[in-house]
Amino acid sequence: MSDENERSAAMRGSPLAVGEYVLATKYNDGDPGDHFFVGFVSGYTHHGHYLVVDNDGRSQRANGFRRAERITAEEGSALVAMFPDIGDKPGPSLWWHLDRIRCGSPDV
């Protein structure tokens, strides 16, 4: 990763290492109507956005994702199970859903 990309990633918090399992969202707000994905960090764009791939190494968004956060396998499974019900629909952000999963809330 270039120095510029590292600085851009560092402005968002600690840069995530390649291979980290993450929830990634197109925009920082995590709107479920925008592109989001659970996968693995594969690098950074020249703008410092996160590049995320699936299990087979297929890139999920050429322009990268602006926000990504490390998640556990259990959190990833819970999120993926919700995607059919929350994707492309108005409602709380993906980050809200992740917080609810982490709190063990029964209404996720």
C-alpha cells in the first residue's frame, strides 16, 4: 500500500490488514440501500478505499468501500443471514445491525 493510501486509511482509523474478515459498506453511513459486503480485505484503491473479495478472491466493488470493520465469523454469519431481509430496503444502517448483533439483542 502506498504512503498516501496508508494515510487515507489511517484517517478512518487503523488500516485493516490484507486478509481481515470485514463488513464493508460503500459509504460511511452503512445505508442498506447502498452496496455492502461481508468478505476479506484484499488491498486498497489509490483513494484509500478498501478492496474486498469473496471466498474465491473475486473483487466485490472495483471502486472499493469507504468503510470496513473487522468482524468475527459469528458476526459475519449473522449479517449474511439478515441480508435478504435488510438489503435494498429502507431501514437502520448496517452498522446499527452489527451493533445489535454484538450486544446480543433479540430483535436483530
